[in-house]
Amino acid sequence: MNITNSPEDNSKEYWVLLVIMHFIILVVGFLGNAFVLAVYTCSRKPLCTMDAYLINLSVSDLLLAFTCLFYLTSLIDKWIFGEAMCKIISLLNETVFTSSMFTVACIACDQYFATVKSSSCPIRKNAVPTYIKVMLPIIWLLSLLIGIPDYFVYEEETTNATTQCNISLDLLTKQEYYMILVLQVTFPFFIPLIAILFCYVAILFKVRSTSILQKRRVYKTVLGLISVFLLLEAPYHICIFMEIITISTTWDEITFLLAAFSSCIHPFLYALLWKKFRKRVIKITPSFAKNGKTLKKLETACFGTTGLQVNLPPQQYYSVMTVAVSCSLHDLT
């Protein structure tokens, strides 16, 4: 559920901070995710399960960054796009925000099946196209259902000669408003959080028998992914939960933008630092090919010459790479 206030509602410094955060999300999120989609558009290599999730994640995050353009305009001046666009953008914002969260959870599940259940998961091994064709529509359908309430509760409001796109509490009873909050906290946050924690903890148990160095690398990767999710997403949903139990909070705007900032992080966390994606970039961009040795040195410095491998059934392995934040996915197939 997005938050939009007029500049008059906040101090000048607070308003400037909101504008800067919107601008960063708009520019970095748009360019980063557009780059990921451009790479996949130009690459002719067949897609794997992880590729499909990365494309879906980038589409969601690109649209999330796009909605910031409307809210940034509203912050700087006023809402000038009309009531219909107020409802549509509010619906789109919640839908793509939820889709992004669900996709991150699906990536965790994909890693779980690739490592813990690699020998007993015929869906992943033999029917990936069908699996993707089923999962991606489900992600978008559930996200749309969660976002639909925003279409009906957001409308143009004019206060002190300034028009903004805000929730109209006159359209809802208190119980209805809290039901919407519960819906938009439980499904987009707690369910993905449970899935992410379960899958990554299971992966940690899977690598217990590997060498100390290998365990450290996997632990860094898993803890890095969980930490990024919690640091960016948890504050906003905690604020919403506090509102549900009638505890006043004034941090809704900042924490929502912090959660939306994930759209800037995902291209680097899940794509650019993934080995197979980097290979696509190098293959389609001649100038990147010249830097192949530099990328290889970076990987070798972090993982040695062979990368990180965990003992799995014959002919299968799970490889991870950690660079930045300290870690990200390396090779999941």
C-alpha cells in the first residue's frame, strides 16, 4: 500500500528526503532492471528456471520504479494525472510490489529444490517449461488480487488547494481498512518470509558436511540474502502491523520507500553477480568481453579457481558466488 502526502504535511528536510529517495528508486531501479531485460532480449541462449524468475523479477521491479515517477511528480507539485490514474497507479504499485516479493520467495524455493531435493524433484528436472508456465501466472494473479483493494480505496483528495492521490478513509469502515492492511502484510511479506527462511535454512543444513571454507561461503550467501530481505522489507511491514494494532507511527513513507528500494538492489543481487547472467552480458557486448579476465579474477579472488561446489547426487552440484553485500547467487542449475 503506497503512501502519498503533500509537502505541507512534512518538514522541508523530510520532504527533500522523500523526493531524493523517490528519484533514486526511479533512476537506479529503472536503469538496472531495464539492463537485465535488455540482456535477455538480446541473448539467444535458451532460458532456464532461474532466468525466467529473473525476468519476472525485473519486470516487477521495473514497473515498481515506474510508479515512482507519478509519486515524485505528486511530491514536487501535486497529483495532476486524474482520479482514474490515481486508482490505476495505486493498483499497479501494490501488484508489482507483491509480485516482486513472491518472485524472490520462488527463487528461494528454486534453490531449495536444486540443492536439498535435487534427486527427488522431477518437476524441476523434466518439466521446467510447464512449471514456469504455471508459476508465473499464479504469482501475477495472486498479486493482482492483493492489489485490487487499492483500486477502490484510493482517490483524489484536495486539501489546502493541493490535490493528492491518497487513501480515502471515508470509503471504508475501520474494520475494512484493517482487513486490507492484514491482507497486504500477511501475503506479500510473512508468507514469502516463511518460504525464504525455510528454504535457506534447509540449504544451510545441506552443506553441513562440506569443508569449512565451503560452508563459510554458503553461509555468507544465505545470510546476505536473508539480511537484505529483512532490512529492506521488514521495517515497512512492521509499521503497517503497528498501525493494525492501533500503535501510531510516522515512518510509513520512509519505510515504504526502503522496501521499494529493493527494486534497485535486485538487479545486482540476483542478476549481475550470477555467473550465467554475466556470461550472457559478455557474449552480447564486445566491450564486456575484453573485461572477461577482470571478472574471472574477481570470481577467483572470492572462491578460488574452481568456484564453490557442494556434494550432491552424481552429475549435480550447487554453486554460489558471494561478492558485494557480501554475496549473491552464482550458479543454481
